[in-house]
Amino acid sequence: MQRTVNVEFRHNLKLLRAAKGMGQRELAAALDTTLKTVSHWETGYSEPSIQQLIMLADIFDVTLDDLVGRE
């Protein structure tokens, strides 16, 4: 069963990436990870580590709460 946070996160990740004009490959390079990993995050197949979440928040200049859809 998927958690609400996961659904919000993957949706927010796609929106933030698109707003910044980044492709999955470019984001993967910025995080020193693979295209497959970013794709898995956006489809909900897997989730990033805490360290990766922090890096994502820094890249997109948002809070962790905003990134994962926590109010």
C-alpha cells in the first residue's frame, strides 16, 4: 500500500524538476545517482534516502516538508 507522502513526493518531484527545466538524466547527474533511480522515485517504485531528500530540497530550494507534501 502506498503512503500519501510517497504520492505527494513523486508528484512534487516531477513538478519541481519540470519547473527547473531539468530532465531525469540531469537530476540524476546532480545527485550522483542513476537515471533509473530518479525514474523509480517518480513512479513510486522506490524512495530516496534522507541524504538524497536533503540534496533534492537544496537543488529545488524548497523545504523537506514542501518536497514530501507534509503540511
